[in-house]
Amino acid sequence: MKNYIGKKIRGFKYKNNTDGLKWIEEMTWCIGKIGEIKYQHSKFVGVFIDGYYWQYPISLVDEHLVENKMIKEAAERYAESKSSNFSFRNTHIRDFKEGAKWQAEKMYSEEETLNLWNWLNDGFIIRKSLPTKEELFGWFEQFKNK
């Protein structure tokens, strides 16, 4: 079984009784919102979205993972630009996805950056050289969905 814990997923509607889970109307507001998978069971995942936990059928998770769609499309565009040979394209796609995964593991999360900002702001660096908290959040919002 794949490990989905820690992955980002976009909230979605599913048919009632999919993998034994019932759809509840209270979940409607989180359709399209991005959350993080916090726990996993053989038939469902637990997703934390805006302060609430929701369960989604594990059989539908892959098609709603946030990074998968963007990376898949970018990998396909990259492969098409590099080769017209089908087998080489698959190699380029695989390599692109592996590179994206490696890069994502090397990046700092918004929470880690905010913790670093708070630590630095506690007097370890001259205040003028740091952005304000509002500037920091503005920066994250600007680049979050690109």
C-alpha cells in the first residue's frame, strides 16, 4: 500500500458509500480546498483542511493529489520538448518526476520558514534586515500556487 501521509490533496466530492464511506453535506465547503493527509487506513485517509479532519476514500486519492497533476503536466511538456521517441519520453517523464520529488524534499515548508523567522526575530539578527510577518505571508501567498 502507498504511503500518503504528509501529501497535499484537494478536497473533493465522492459518491456515497465509496469504499464504505458516507458523503456528508458538511464536507461540501472543503471541495477544492487544499489539505494535508495526516493518517491512513486501508480504505480511507484522514485529511486536515482548515482546522477540521475529513475522511476520503483511499481508492480516489491519487487523482486528487495536488502535486501529481501539476508535475505530470509539466513532465509531459518537458518530455515532448526533449524527444519525439515514445520510450525516451517515458524516461524523461520519470526523470522529471524524480527530480521534482527530490527538489520538494529539499524545500522548507511555510511553517518551517515562519519558525525560522520567529527565531531570527528574537534578536539574533538586526531587525531591519528581516521582512515583516505580513511581508512574509504575502510572499508565501504570491508563490504558493505557482
